[in-house]
Amino acid sequence: MFLFQFSQNEELKQKLFNTYPKTLVYTDPKDTVWGIGLNQHDKRARNKQTWRGQNRLGEILTRVRDKLMESFLEPANPDETENPDAPEN
């Protein structure tokens, strides 16, 4: 669902891409499954080791972003990539 939503909406996709390469975090002090169980202003929210929650939503969105970005990070035509060890013609 998320992959489809972000791939169909250029504005949302660009906002998602702008977060690269950070891990996305859902900050909600009451949600320890989908969020990190902390408020965004809590200093512990900056350190994954001190999170109280699993951050499932943040991890899903991070994977969606990385999947969508694959086409931008890979060469358009792998045969045309430069190889410094290849003999010159």
C-alpha cells in the first residue's frame, strides 16, 4: 500500500526522497509498536538504543523510500558504466 501511494504521488515521493539516507522515525509516546514510544522532543528519540518502541512504521517507510530510490541509484544502462580497468578502443 505505501509503495503504491508514494510511487503515484510525486510530491509525497519527493518529500520521502528528501529524508535519504536517514532512518525514518514515528514519534508517539503512547505507541511502542508502530512508533518509538517517545515524544519527538525527548532527547532519547535521537538514539535508537534508547527508544522504548519498535518503530515499525518508520522502518516500513524507510524500506519503501529505499525501494523507490533504487532506480535513481542504479546506472540506467549497466553496460555503459565506466570501468577503469577496461582497455581503451
